[in-house]
Amino acid sequence: EQAKNFQWGLRRSTLNHLMFMSYTDEAQVANATRNYEILHERDDDETERPDKR
């Protein structure tokens, strides 16, 4: 259970980092968007997340 919570927290932290970075061009924005999509795809809907209890 603790490992699941840590994993979700790590993803959340990474997402926050991606969303609040300063970008200098469209390519960086596109890369951040793709990274977000990858993180979202990895999130298993059947896994209980701490914020969904």
C-alpha cells in the first residue's frame, strides 16, 4: 500500500513539474504534453489512488 501511495505521489509531483515549467518554444510544450500523456496512460484505472478514496 505504501509503495502504491509513493508511486502515485511521484507521478503527481512529475505532473506538477511539467505543468509549471517555463517553455521557450512550441517543441518543448509538445514534449511536455506527450510526457503528460505517457504518465496518464501508465495510471491504471483499477489501482486505488489516495486522492480517490
